[in-house]
Amino acid sequence: MGEKQQWSNDRLKCLLETCIEEITTVGRKGLSLHKDSWTKLRKVLKEKFGVDLSQKQMKNAYDNLKAKYIGWVFLKNKTGNIYDPRTNTFTLTDEEWEEFRKGHPKAASLKSVPLPFPELCAQLFDGNAATGNGKWTSTQRSGVGSSSCLRVQQLLTYNDTEEDDTGTYHHTPETIPDHIHESTFEPTPERTPEPSPEPNPDPNPKKRAKTSKSSSINGDDLALDIRQALQYLVKGKETPKITIAQCSEKLKLVGLDPVDPLFLAAFNIFGGTSNMREAWMELPDIPEVLRGWLVMTATTLGLIK
């Protein structure tokens, strides 16, 4: 149990499909699974492959797949047409791969081993497990390609001792719990068809003009923008699923270096709950506001000090 566990494509597919099924029926616990879901995954892997894995071993595989998927999304959104959808591979220079490795050390294997089953990864890590809305599309079937690098079934090796079972990022802010976002609110037949106007969070709306990108940002403006984004979530409004790729595109407005700790923290936040991604997309496209939200959220989750 203490040795490195090798994960074939078949085992990884089983892990992804079982996790998606559990999240669809049971839900998430923070950024991971409930204890009963880990027990179910252990049972399924044992029945299909005859391996008896600990929760730590399974979670390490889960976390490494997630890190590799985040790196895959980052590269896929880079300009320059470096992605080949036929082989699910990227064309970068050695210098570019080294720069990528610094910002995404757990995804460095993408240089030689493609991400397995991108569609299933998108369903699981983009928060689309409940609807099956995988955002990745390609003429290639996930996990199998025609190039020489894909003919051989690669074995992914994960270190079972590098992370603790509990993980650092399992905390979910109490202000926007998942069950509030997932709930739907429909008017009862007794209520009048015309809804009453929403209360204005600002007692004097005329006093505050719409902020432009060129105007200065103070603490009150930042707090109000963040509060409005969070209020939007609490209302339980139905919105299309937001992906990590969309959040990554908006992150470019902040102009962070890929090795900046805040940049790495941002991808950890985007890879968490759908609430976080929706809050991020609701913020105005103002670099100061976006940076302030990232610092506040990353500090709350303990990603940065």
C-alpha cells in the first residue's frame, strides 16, 4: 500500500466515471468527494481490477488528474494554434515546456503523455457532472489516438505519499454553500405573477456611477462589487455551466505571471466549486477588482498567506 500505484487508462476511466456518478447522485464535499463515495470507488476498483486501494491512493490519483487537466486547459487556451485535436497533444519548444513546468509541475508529463479522457475530466473537474455537459469536443475519442505516442497504453505513476488525505483546499466558504446555489426557487400559485422589485444593496444608487476601467478603485467599490457577485449566487439564479477555460480567459485581464503564486491559486479556485467560477465571471472586467477578489478568496481558503 505504501508503494507507488500504477494507473492504466482503464483504471483511470473507471475512477473518472465512478466519481462523476457519485458527484451526480451524492454531491461533493468541498473540492473532493464524500467519505461514502471514496468507499464506493474503492469497492468498484477492487471488483473490476482486483486492487485494494486506500483513500489516500485514490485521492492522489484524483488530485493528479485534476492538476494535469488544469494544465491541459491552460495550454489549450494559449494562442498560436499549438494544440492538435487529432492526437490530443501540444507542440511547444523545449523552452516553452520548461516555462510551463514551472507553473504547472504536476502537469509537466503532458509533454510526452496526453491527458487521458479529456471529456470525462471536463465533466468531473469543470463541475458539469450533474448534466454531463463536457465542454471538450474533438474528432478523437478520448484516451485513444492514431499517433505513435498514443498507440501504447501509457501507465501513469502517482506518488501515494506526497499529499495528505484531507488536502489543503477542502474548505468551502460558508457565504455561498453549494446547496444554496443548487436550489431552485419557483413562485407559488398564490403569489401574484408580477414579482416585487429586488431590494437595492446600495441605499443611494444615484450616488455611485458605473465604474470604468480607467477610474480609481477604492476599498468600498471593491467590497460592493464582490458582494453583488456573491448575492447573485445566493439568489439561486439558473445559469449555464461555467468552465475553467472561460475563467482562464478572464484571468488574462489581471496580467499575472504563470509562476506567480496568485496565478496558481486562481486555478485552484477555478477547479473547485461551480459557485466560485460563477462568482468570478460575474465580477466586472476591471483588473483591480479581479485581483482583489483573487487575493481575498485565496486567503480565505488558505491558498496564500
